[in-house]
Amino acid sequence: MSALLATLAGLTVLLAGVGVFSVLACIVAARRRELAIRVALGARPTALVAAVMRNAALMIGPGVLVGVAGAFIAAGSLNTLLFEVEPTDPIVFVGATTAEVLVALAAAYVPARRAAGIDPVRALKA
């Protein structure tokens, strides 16, 4: 049962990372002209990366809050599977939340770097 739960947890982390990457890739594609204009006006690539990562943080934050609340509510059903650990152990919650946020931010970094490399001439011609 523990192996099954660990596998499902790993798939959940992978799915969350792919989801964050997909949504941010679509957002960056939709904002391509705006980002190209910013580059044409002299915006630094680091400013574009920061803007996209800020957008990602605004998306990730509420998801983390809802996820932690849902996990806290559902934790009682895992009581029979746990050995010497409380279902609402704060260290486990903080560790899992930190890991998920790091995966989400790593997934968001790829579209952010792609946004920083936009060629304004090609993007505005398209």
C-alpha cells in the first residue's frame, strides 16, 4: 500500500509540474507581442523572467493553499497506513508543500526563459 501511495504521489507531482508548464507556456505564447514590445523598448531579459515568474507565483499560491487545506482534511483517512507519524504532521506538510512549490517553480522557469529570449522583430511580424 505504501508503494502504491508513493507512486501516486510521484505521479501527482509530475502532473502538477506538467500542468504548470503547460499553462504558463500558453500564457507566454498569448503575451508574445507584449513581451516583444517590452524587449524592443529595452526591457532586460531578467525583467521578463521576473514578470513571468511573478505570474507563476500568483497562480501557484492559491493552488498550494487549496491543496494544503484539502490534504489536511483528507489526512484522517490515512491514519491506518501511518506508523509513528501523525496524519497532520507539520514537518511532512511543510516538506511536501516545499517540494511541490519547487517543482512548480522549476516548471515555470522554462517558459520564463523562453519569454526572455523573444526576438522582437520576428514576434511583431508574426
